[in-house]
Amino acid sequence: MIRLEHVKKVYPNVTPLCDVNAEINAGDVISVIGPSGTGKSTLLRCINLLERPDGGKIYFGDEEITSPRCDIYKIRQKMGMVFQQFNLFGNLTVIENIMLAPVKLKGESRQSAYENGMRLLRQVGLPEKYMNYPDELSGGQKQRIAIARALAMNPDVILLDEPTSALDPTMVGEVQTVIRELARSGKTMMIVTHEMNFARAICSRVFYLDEGGIYEEGTPNEIFTNPKREKTRRFIQHLHVTEFTIRNGVFDFPGSVSKIDAFCRKNMAGAKQEMKLQLVFEELMQGILLSSLNVKNIYAAVEYSEGSGEIMLDVKYDGPMMNISEGDDVSYSLVKAESSDIQYMAGESDGFTNRVKISIQ
């Protein structure tokens, strides 16, 4: 139905989309997730050309809609858009908001548009609000009206840009219920959302956006239960991360200690846990990798889990394939004593030949 080929979007000082390639099939319900600033809303706005891509092509069916020859206004009639901030016309009643586009753009009779509008209001559970104005509605009601308005054009696909982000928590459920019913009806949808449980329950596919594109995609089970890539795993498991890179054996130990201290304070890790982490980090880096093993290149990430409160020190390095958990000198002994679990893996991992994961409770 929709195909994206090498789509790129550039703003001053930032490029949220570098090289996006994707296919959206009829009947797909796709959740678009990822950290703030990774281009999720930009991706939706590029698909219906509210933002025009700076590179690449977008096809709707067999038609390239990024072509200058494309009648984008005609294409947009086939794409419903639901915004974060509702965007209802305040000077029109609810039913007038819903009737406006079918009458003005499709030439539908007012009677037909009215009857269809009332049917859609019943579908979203608000038929009694047809003569109200938007400022007389709650946030959840406004968003349900916005969904009904999008449906009034009978679009082939609906794009929803964080449809519950502007709502009071007590109103989120009513909007999610309407979207679930649309998903069950077979309507093709693409939904940008930060509600992970909702995304998992409703979608057939998940796009995780990062590094300027679709960093990982898969079924809900693949993404939420067994993500294959590191950043996806960190995002899904609500992990906070700070990273260190050592090249050619050059290591700023005081700066690293200060960075770990700031990270632990920010995430409210306990003093005892922070002390263990500092000790393990020092002995692993200075006592084992840089000294005993004479390692030159190291990547280290400290991960803090919101859910479990556990800290994980994930270290990748070049050099001899030696399982550091089996060493027996002072540094090895201290690392093992302060760790709750140590996993060593030999083999290629992001350009490094060794990897060790150390858990600290």
C-alpha cells in the first residue's frame, strides 16, 4: 500500500531521518516507537507530505507521491491524520467538524455527510455531543471526535501521531478503546505512541526508530519480548545508559569516575551499589583489561534498570580471548566478590572479540 525508499529529512542542525526504507501493507497496524527526537512524528508527516522529504521516494500504491506531478491533495483524501492536539475547528459544532471535509473535498451532500457523521459518532461513543462545540468537550472526547473526522473521508490508511499524549491519564483509555476497535475492523493504521502496553496489544508490526531510521522492526513479540539489537533492548526494558570508549589504551579514569557518580545520582542508585560499581569498574579497567591483558580498545556501557534497580556493566574489548571471570589474582577476585553475576562471551560483537556482562545489585 505504502512504500518508502531511502527517505531523508533534514532540518537545521539535525537530520531525524537519514535512510528510511519500509513497506506498509493493507491491514497492517504498525506502532512506531523510540526515544524522543528520533523522527517518529516526522516520519508520519513525511508519509502524507505535511513535511516534504529532502531525499528518497514515497509510493502510495503504484503512484510516487513525492513526484512534483502528484496531486497530493487527492492522495491526502485517502490518508486520515489524527494529531496530538486534536486540531478541531473551534467555531464549528462536532457534527460540522466531521461533515466539513466530505462536503468540501468530495462533494458529498450535506444530508449524506450528516448521516455518515452521526454513524461515526455512534462508533466512537459520542452521538449525544453532535451539537456541542469543541471547547465544551474533554480532551478524550475531542480526540475521539478527531478520529471520527478522519474516518469521515473513508481513508485507506489512518496515521495517528501520539493520539493520547495530550490527554489526562484518566482519559487515555477511552481513546485507546476506539483505536482498538478500528484495528479489529481491519483498518490500516500507523500509530506513533509512547504507550508500550497499548502498542503491544494493538499492533501487528512494530517500527523502532533510532539512528536516523528504522533501527529494528518485527512483530510485537519479537520487539517487546526478544529484541535483537542493543538500543531496542534498552528502550523496551527502560534502561538508562552511560557509555565509555577507550582507544589505544588512553583512559581518563578520574573523568570516568565522575561520570559514573553523576549517572548513579541521577538514577538514584544506592550509595552501596554505586561503591560496588566504582570498584568493579576500576579493577576491571585498570587492573585487568588495560594492565593484565594489555587491551587497547574498549567499549563500556553502564545500564541502570528502572524496574529491577539492577546495574549492568556491559564491556566489549579486543585482545586475547580470556574469560576474566576465571582469573584468580586480586583484581579478578574483587570483581567477582562485588558482582552478583558475570557472563563472558567470546566472539565478534560490534567489532570487538570479547564481551563481559557484570550485574551489580
